[in-house]
Amino acid sequence: MQILVTGGAGYIGSHTCIELLKAGYEVIVVDNLSNSKPEALERVCEITEKDLTFYQVDLLDKEGLSKVFLNHDIDAVIHFAGLKAVGESVEVPLKYYFNNLTGTFILCDLMEKFSVRNLVFSSSATVYGATDQVPLHEELPLHATNPYGRTKVMTEEILRDLCVANNDWSIAVLRYFNPVGAHNSGLIGEDPNGVPNNLLPYISQVAVGKLERLNVFGNDYTTPDGTGVRDYIHVVDLARGHIKALERHLNSTGIEAYNLGTGEGYSVLEMIRTFKEASGQEIPYQIVERREGDVAISLANPHKANQMLNWSTQYGLHEMCRDAWRWQKSHPNGFASKKVSRA
């Protein structure tokens, strides 16, 4: 069975490719490499000792993407490709709307043309917006507070309309919480361009000496230690969630949204302490003002995914920090670091 993975060279995409190959699927990756590295796919093949097919194609290139469908008998698509930096989306909203929505239009149009109607879509917990409701469940109203999040909300609505128009479609919408960690081989992990936007890669780069200190945005929230609490999920658990969603939706029709999180929350200071324990490194930090739009607590209710996908997380916070550190320590400059041997 052939699975097309858009954005498959990225952080979550590459880990999902590993799980697909391990499960016996044939994998075809399309990625424009704007925020990813081809080395990630080389490592995927090294880890699994299996091959995949890669096309450097942008989803906005309809002709190039059409050739991929012509060359392969694709059974389903896992759709990761898209711009994803919240801050940048506020600065250049049209870029985000044009890229993320148009790329999905073109992909779905070609899927319809080639009668490929099984899709797993990479959404985000940002679709819930800044709400004090916890834990977050799939039936809550969606009201994203930034252009990136709104592209996810809009795409979800488009996919629902697609299912109404043609009930042969089967779509899983996966709303991620906070993906962290790395593959336990230490060969692939998160390699953000520039200064990281997310907490754990920032902590990792402080630990390895690339960044001087961590800024903790606010310590006066109504949480046990005053810092924001988030639901962190190991990227391998997240990748496994895609396989479970794919398996269910290959044998069903309609559209369903699922939260992928642990259901447990950890504060910024807890993350710092756990990373220090896992790495043995000091993590200098300073308290600064809150960021606009941040909420005190964001926590998933993963019950629907537990029940309908028969999926649950396997890794705890220590393993998340341990694996993130194993990757960062051996790759201080990400994939640009000197090649290391497998542990």
C-alpha cells in the first residue's frame, strides 16, 4: 500500500515516515525543503533499513505534484506540508493564507482527480484559540487567534465540505498539542531554522551552549508555580497516532477530528528541571513579561483518540527530555553537524 506524505522531511513528517515504513507501507514523500533537510530522509532510511521515494516538489506546483500521482498508485495521503510559525503568520498573513490553503486546494483537487480519498490532515490545538476551558475536547468551538491557526480552522472546514459533497472521502483531522523529543536512535530530531519558537528545542540549545539563556514568559499565572502549563507529547507517540488514524480511515468514510496529547500538563519550570535531570546540564533562565495571547493552561482531552483509534501515549516527560537531549548533544547544529554513528 502506497502512502503519499506531504512535508515528509520535516520534524513530525520524518518520524511518521519511520513508523509507516516499520508498519510495511510504501512511502512517497513530497517536500519543498523550505523548512526541512533531505538528510532527515536519509536517516529515516538508515534507521528503518528500508527505502522511500522522494520528490522535491512544492504543493503549489500542480504540474509537478500531478506527476507524482501519475507515477504511483497512491492509496492515501498524510498531509503535513505548510508554513507553521505563529509569529511570522501575524507579520505576513497573506503568505500563510495563500500557501497553506492553496497547497491544500491543489492537493485535494488532484486526490479527487486520481480517486484517492483517504486523508490524514495535520491540524493543531491552536484551532481552539485562547480559551480557559481545560481540558480541551473536540466538540469545543474553534476560534484561532492568529493567521496560522486560522489556516488550520479554514482547512478543517474545507475538508468537512468535501466530505459532505462526496461521501467516499475518509478524513482524519489530528489536532496536535506540543510535540517534543526525538527518535531514540539520536539520528533525527527537531532542527528549526534560526532561533526556536518552541520551548524544548530552545532549552536544548541553551543546554548545548548555542543560546545563552531561556526566557520564561510570565510567572504569575494561576498555576502551581506561576508559569504556563502545556501538554507535551513525544514525537514518536505523535507519529504512531498517524498510523492509527490511517488504519481506521482506510476502512471508513466521513471526517473525524482527534486530539493527540497526553492529557497531562507540565509547567515551564517543570520542563527546565526535568531537562536538567535528563541531560545533566544547567539551564540558565530569566523571567520576562507574559506574551500576549498566552493562556495559563492548555491541556488535551485525548479520550476520543484513545477509544476510536486505539491509541495512547507510551513516553513520559523524562523520555521526552532524554531523547531531545540525545539528538541535540550529538547534533549541536542540527543536520548540519558532522555525521555521527548510530548509538
